[in-house]
Amino acid sequence: MSSRDLILGRVRRALAGVPDVEITRAYRGPSDKPGDIRLFEERVRDYRAVVHLVDEPGVAERVARSLAERGARRVVVPAGFPAPWLAAADVEAVADDPPLSAAELDAVDGVITTCAVAIAETGTIVLDAGPGQGRRALTLVPDYHLCVVRAAEVVANVPDAVARLVPARPLTWISGPSATSDIELNRVEGVHGPRTLEVLIVT
Amino acid sequence: MRVALFVTCVNDTLFPDTGRAVVRLLRRLGVEADFPRAQTCCGQMHANTGYRDEAVRLARRSVAALRGYDAVVVPSGSCAAMIREQYPGLAGSSGPFADAVAQVVPKTYELTEFLVDVLGVTDVGAYFPHRVTYHPTCHSLRGIHLGDRPLTLLRQVKGLELVPLPGAEECCGFGGTFALKNADVSAAMCADKVRAVLDTGAEVLCAADNSCLMHIGGMLGRQRSGVRVTHLAEILCSTETAGVR
Amino acid sequence: MSVTFLGMPAERPFPRNAARAVRDSQLRFNLRKATRTIRARRASVVAEAPDWAELREAGRAIKEHTLRNLDRYLVRLEEAVTAAGGHVHWAADGDEANRIVAGLVKATGETEVVKVKSMATQEIGLNEALHEQGITAYETDLAELIVQLGDDRPSHILVPAIHRNRAEIREIFAEHMAGWGRPAPGDLTDEPAALAEAARLHLRERFLKTKVAISGANFAIAETGTLVVLESEGNGRMCLTLPRTLISVVGIEKVLPAWRDLEVFLQLLPRSSTGERMNPYTSMWTGAAEGQEFHLVLLDNGRTGVLADEVGRQALRCIRCSACLNVCPVYERTGGHAYGSVYPGPIGAILTPQLRGMGSELDRSLPYASSLCGACYEVCPVAIDIPSVLVDLRARAPHPWPERAGMAAAGWVFERSGRLARLQRAGGRLRRLMPRRLPGPLGGWTDTRDLPEVPKESFRDWWDRTDGGRR
Ligand code: SF4
């Protein structure tokens, strides 16, 4: 007998005559309302990420300032990232085409992306490898991640985000910079992922 | 209202003052409690140590002694929790034992529940001029959810200075036979509880369970700390004219 | 009967391990500090969620429903993962899982793998099994790294090195990093940020060049075939993203029916485990993502035995958040090693004896490693009634004869109120003879505590003599 049949057989024997249970979902489900931008800003900041609120015309200038302050010269720009937003920045835009090797990614100064969804209540941004985001390694290996979030992408809570996302895509949920609580259960920012996360919220 | 006192074997044997205090307190509030003589032990020690058959026998005896009353008053959060939380499981879903349990369980009250919820009193007219701290024992707190009832009662006691106990919700380490089977861990837990009690500067530590108090008090005594332990009932029974004894 | 292996050998009984642990002041201090920090953090983010009780109820019910239909959901998961280009393997026990993983690694021609922290692979002793096959597994989670470098054992399910403080960690890094790769910086201090930086540098190159990764998973969605890993440091993302081959070893109880169910568990888990609104990184992938080769190994290793137990089966709802460990007064004073299993604390006390049986003295003692204070049940995000399972296991554990005799005697006395009354009277008469120190197992009490004074008269005798105080 295969282990598959063995395990499934054991499961079926264990469950013979066991009644099912009812699932009650009395918790707050999807709110279907836009997320509170101020709350999102506050919650992202709680993770010790850098946050700015800008209006649409101010994005290019804010991006340029952030990259300059960071001292970033070579920045990965995934396909589909809105070109006007980079217009004012004095950086070398590195494309992932042909795909950059891990070592090449390690050598750039940062990465700039958009996101798929952002969650106000938890201060989370979610990337789904869509336009302007690129494959997962792009936002992982570089030490600096600048993410531009449009107001329309901000949802209120976790159920809203789950409802909006497409499971078949590779998803990365990011809440603040890389951190660890492994030393005396105190949170320290900055381990293997980007040690600096900067979020621009476009209002 | 026919009220039975389920005094518990620990109080009956080692802390009769607590039982006497409950009787006198209830009498002062106009309730004549009956003491069903056939009662012995609720079976908690057996159940929690893994002796289910003995526990079932004792549970049968207890509900037989206690059924038919309008209320059963238990001066122990732990034994009240045993009756309410564990008896239904021991009794199964049908049969005379299950019927008796179904009859007794909803009528079983820990003392402060009986005072606050059934009699509707929070000021029992007590006088106790001491600095007191209160330890909410685990089964009172998380088993039968006594909540604020004991503190509400204590706050109305004349002359009593109530001081909060830091880390109050943490277990004292008694746990019945746990104190013997895991004596080292139990003592370590108790040491922390004792330290918290001493930090309050209280002269008296009270609780709704004499078993936990026996444990904490045993260490307070061994350290010659001078802090004494007293069941809540004895404080509530004290008046300006009469002490407990 | 084969004995399920749980990552470490079952040795001395819990009370003896605990007696040693409670005397270790460094351990006591480290644990007290760490558990208190995390408890406060959890309490504040849980209090912030207005629908926590409803989320907890839904979490309990979803898990319970999944367990009751586990065969259906496992088959569904297999279909979905396969359809998305992944390969599914079934392992009846740890040995089989280890063989499968070793075979998959060998097929790639690699001899080094990077690992994301996973309880399942610890449980089956995968690293040791791979080592025997000439494959080196590098742990990449900071706490796992500390344990691996220090040749230590994990003592917590979320933070395996919780028993170590910063000074000890610094020493381990300074001494042992060189033996495993890039040495620690010469001027390493015990600042947590400096220690995290040392780990970053030590592992960086390995992440960039290793071709095979091994992970576990927090959840596996039957409906879509999606696997979910929650983490903090980014080591998980490194392992899940960069290597060409990814092998995930996942216990069969980790399956969830539908994508939507994540809306519950992505709230329950981060708040219960690290006490955050959300953990820094969560990765979700379905099948062969971004051209990776993906293998899912579904692990039984005793779980179906637990599933068959009416009371104990609820332990399979566990999402390994570790809230029960962090709040447990026993765990706080003994640490995890005393439990002799990769699953310590309250969940370990109910899971280990169910998975491994109660054949050894240690495993028999685990259901008693609790004062039944109920704090674990209160914080458990899937409402596992740990105290009830402990009591149920105690009823099935073989008891030592002196205890049986004592319990039988007590039962006999309580059987008749007259017997109790006679015993009370004898006690009242002999009260002055009561020794200050009790013999045998009862000495555990009097070693540290005084005995209460035995009263002259029991309550029932007072009642009879005074007609309930009316005379
Ligand atoms: S038993 Fe509950 S509290 Fe403990 S680790 Fe599992 S899910 Fe968390």
C-alpha cells in the first residue's frame, strides 16, 4: 500500500462516525470601505518604517528626495513602474531584463516598487508580482525598499485584503522592515530582508 | 429558599473557621443554611490526578447529598469549578446520575456569587481593620469567572484597606497534587507569589480558596514573614462586635 | 509498536529535569524577562482587536471542521498543488519523510541546503538524517542559528533560543560562527542590533548561492494549493525565493479548506505569537512559483493516532503560536528542555504523550507538568482546552503504586461521611504529634512550606455539637 493510501485510510478510520462542526463567522469580515490613510500611515510608522504622504503631482519630487537622501545611485525599477514618478530622480534605473542574478541584486542600492494592496489596520503592504513590483527577489535582496502606495490600494482590514488578492500569484506581505524578536523577545529591526523600508502614500 | 452549604473536605477537616464564618455570615443576612451530613469531598483531587473512577463515585455521592436544594453554597472557587465544569463530563449524557448533576450544577454557587448574584448584597456589614490583599485563585478567575465580585465585597468592608496584588492572575503553584508531584516548580511559583504578597505590605492575604491559601500561607509561615492568610468568608463575617471565633 | 520520534530522546521524568532547571538562576532570569515581555505585547494587540473572541471561535471551528474532513481536504490540496506544477509526497512517519527529502536533495546534485525554521523538520530530526547522507543543512532563522551553532537544543517553538540572553548569544557567535562559514566580526558586542547584523553577514552569501531550500508551512490551502509561511527576518523569503528547488515538509493538520480562511488566521497568529498586528513578512506561493521546482511532503508521524482520540484530537488545531508557552507559569520556571521534546510547554505536555505514547517515565510525567491554572486555554487562539486534555491523559497514564494506595485510601475515607468524621477526630486528638516534616513524597510539601495546624474540632463536629451555631 502506498503511504498516501495508508495515511488517508488512517484518517478515515479515525473519523468514522465523528460529526462535523458548524463554522460561525461573527468576526468583522471585509468592510468594503476604503482604508483610512491616516491609520495606515500611523501603523506603518509603528514598525519603524519611514512614511511620507504626498499628492499625485508631488510624487516625482518626493521619490527623487528619498532616493537622494538615501544616497541611492543604482536602483532596480521593475517593469511597469510608472515612469513619470522617476522623472525627477537622479539615479541609474536598473531593469530586471534579462533577470538580475542574486549577486547583482545584492550590489544595487535599492529597489522602488508599487504594491497590490495595503492594509490600514495592520500597516501592511502586499506585493503580488504585478506591474511595477516585479518578481519576489527584487524587493528582498536590496537593502532599501521604497514602495509607492496609491490611496485606492489601501483597504481597511485583513479580510478586505484577502478578498482582493489572487492566490495563484506569488504574494509577499510586508509589515515594516525586516526584524527579529529572537533576542530576549525584543524586536530589533534589520536582519536579512531590506533593513530600510520607506513608504510613499499618494493621496 | 432552601440553601445547602457544601463546606468542602479541606475546610471541614482543616479550616472549620471558614465553614463557621459562612454559616454566621449567611445567618446575619437572613439565610439559614443546611449542612447535608452525607457530604464529604467533591472528588477534585481524584479527578485531576487521573483517578476518574474514584472521582465519579465521589461526584455521585456529592450530588446525591446536594440535590433538592434551591442553592448550594461553596466557599471554594476550586470545588465550585469542579462541580460546574467537571461533573457534567463525569456524568455522561443520560441516566439518573446525569439528571442529578443537571439539577445541581445550575444551583451551585461559590460564596461570593451567592452573595452578589443571588442575595444581591455587596455590603455585608463587615468590619475588618487591616491592610488586606486579595489573590484571585486560578479556578475562581478562569474556571468560574468570579470577576470583581470578591473585590466588590471587600471594598465595602469597614476599616479594611485593600491593596492590589501585583501579578494577581498568576498561579500560586498549588494545583492539588501538583504541589507534591512537581514540588520544585510549585515552590518556585509560590516563591514569586510570596514575594508579590510581601511587596504589597499587607498584613493579611485573602482568597476564595483555602487550599491555595494553605500553600501560600505555608511558605509565608516558613519564612516567618508575619503575614497571615485568611479565607474571604472570615473577613466578611467579622464585625465590630464579633470576630470569627 | 513503533515509537514516534520527536526530535530528542525521552529521558528523565519532567520533575527531575525541572528540579535542575529551577535552580539555574540565569535560565530563570532569561525566561522571566522574555516571557513577560512577549505576554505584555500579546495582551495589548489582542485587546486592540474588537472581535478577538469571534475570531477565536471561527479559528477553532475552521480547524475542527478541517480535521473532521481531513481526508477530503488533503486530497484537494494534493490536486491543487499538482495542478499548479508542484509535486506532492506522502510520508507516514519521520523516517519516510527524511528519506524522501534526502532523495530529492540528492537528485539535484547539491550537498548543502538552507532551512527556514520548521517544527515539522525538527520533530523528525531531518538535519541529522541529512547529515548521515552527506548533506549539510544550514539553519537560517536567528534563534535556530543560535541553537545550531551552540550545539544546543531548541527550548521554545517560536524562539528556540529563548533560554539564551544576549551575552550568551554573543559568545556563541564569536566562538562558533567561523566553524560554519563567515566568522563573527572581531568587535562583536552583545547589542541585539549588532548580533542581528552578525547573523546577516554570516548567512548572506549562503542565501545567494545555495540551490536547495527546505521549509515547513504555517498553512496549506486545499482550495488553491497555496502554501503560507509567516516570519520576521527575511530568511524565510530568502529560502523560499532564491533557491531553484524548494521542499516543504508540512504536517497533515496544517491544511485549511479555503483561501478565505486566511482572513481569520492571519489575524490570530501574528497577534498571538510575536504580539504584533502583523509579522514583518508573510510569503504565499502556489505550486511551482516563478519557475521554481516545488515539492510538498505531507507528514503523518503519529498525527492520525491523535486524530482518533475524541478528547485529545483538539491538539491538532494548534497553529504553533506559542502563546500558551509564554503565559505558562510552569514553562516560565523550567524552560523548554525539561519537556524532552521539540514541543515544550502546555501544548507539548498534551501533544508529546499523544504522539510518542506514555511508555517512558518522561512521557508519563508530562500530563502532570501543569498546575491546571488554565492560563494556556485562555490565550489559545484556537481555544484548545489544554487543562481538559491534560486531565484526560492523566486518567490514562499508569500511576505509581504508592500513589494508587494513597488515592484508594482517600477514596475509601470519602466514601462514607462517618469514616471522614472518625479520621478528623483522630487527627484532632493527635494534632500535637504532627511532625513538622513529612516523609516520602509528602516531603515535597514540607521542604518549603509549613503545614497548617490541625484543628481540635472539625466543621461537621462543630455543626453537630452546636446545631450549626444555634446552640
Ligand atoms: S496550543 Fe494554542 S496557544 Fe499553544 S501554541 Fe498551539 S495554538 Fe498557540
